[in-house]
Amino acid sequence: KAGVTQTPRYLIKTRGQQVTLSCSPISGHRSVSWYQQTPGQGLQFLFEYFSETQRNKGNFPGRFSGRQFSNSRSEMNVSTLELGDSALYLCASRDDTGELFFGEGSRLTVL
Amino acid sequence: AQSVTQPDIHITVSEGASLELRCNYSYGATPYLFWYVQSPGQGLQLLLKYFSGDTLVQGIKGFEAEFKRSQSSFNLRKPSVHWSDAAEYFCAVGVPRSSGSARQLTFGSGTQLTVLP
């Protein structure tokens, strides 16, 4: 079974631009969660989607948004990028026991 | 709200030595508890988890963890460390759902493990 796939793996943007990251969960998993990882703040929960509905949301500004499609693939979008948005963005899909399976992440650098 | 504390930012051990990584949590009831490992440039891999039952949990790669309710701790142990264990380790707590799975996880700040030859 293929694992969680995140694209792109690396990207560089400039301040003010927007970015869209994609996540394909493990086949059969309906829940997708997004986390931001930075050296200063560690791992912080962004949001979780289940069956195309946002189920939980972390404490991030409205510039961070996401969605989930009928095939469970998810995207997250960050608008008006700031330098502080530079981070590793991790996606995880969840099985029925609640275990999270993480992708390798998308490393975003904002210049 | 739940929180997790990993008091050791960095630990160095010699290969073959024993290891214990500390994790303390704050939550009003018994949470679900997890340990994850992250190698450089990689995502997180689950080592083990505790939902209920036996407080000593066995995981992959020879790791185990013990849930101690009285100390609000879930420390990770390994009797003999291998050079390939060098990585960053994260403890996480999840609030149980009625369905039996965990809500979104709250992670500790991580412990970086260095293994000396």
C-alpha cells in the first residue's frame, strides 16, 4: 500500500505570494490532518478534514486554508506569504484506530 | 487544553547504552499517548501508542514506553541503542473521541538523540 504522498517536496516563494500544497492519503483513509513544523514553534496542528468537511482547526490566521476532495486528497493554501511561514508542512492520514501516518512533508521557504 | 513537555532538548548516548526519553503530559483524564520518530528530511513514524490497558507498551525497533498516571508521564526506553536510532523523538497526546480514535494530536517540542560510536 502506498504511503502518504505530498507534493511538492520543496518550494521557494517570495513574500506576498500564495502557495498550494497537495496531499494524497493512504488508500482508504478518509481523514487528513495538516501540521506546520518550525524550529521555533515545533509541530503545530493546522486543520483536519474528514469526508470533505473540516473537522478541527488549529490556531492559525485565516491566510491558512484547506480543503478535501471526494477522493480524500487534500490541499492546503497559504495566501499573502510571510517570512514566518517558512516551515515544513506535514500531512498525515488517519486509519480507523486513530493512528496517524505522515508524509515526508513539503518544505516551504519564503524569501 | 492538553499539553506535552519533553524536558530534554538534546540527549547523547553511546551505542549499546540504554536510553530513556522523558515525556510529561497535562490533561484532565487519561489521554491517548504516542511516540513518534523523525529522521532528517523525513516525516514522522509512529514508534508506539497507548490507548488503555497494560501500561507498558511495546513498539517497533525495540522501543517500549510506560504510562504512569500518578506522574503524568509516558517515558520512552530502549535497553541498547543503535547508531541508526539517532533522530528526533516526539511525544504526543491525543484527546479520545467517542468513536475510540484520537482527536488532533498535541506534540512535545522533541528530543534530539545523538548516538556516539
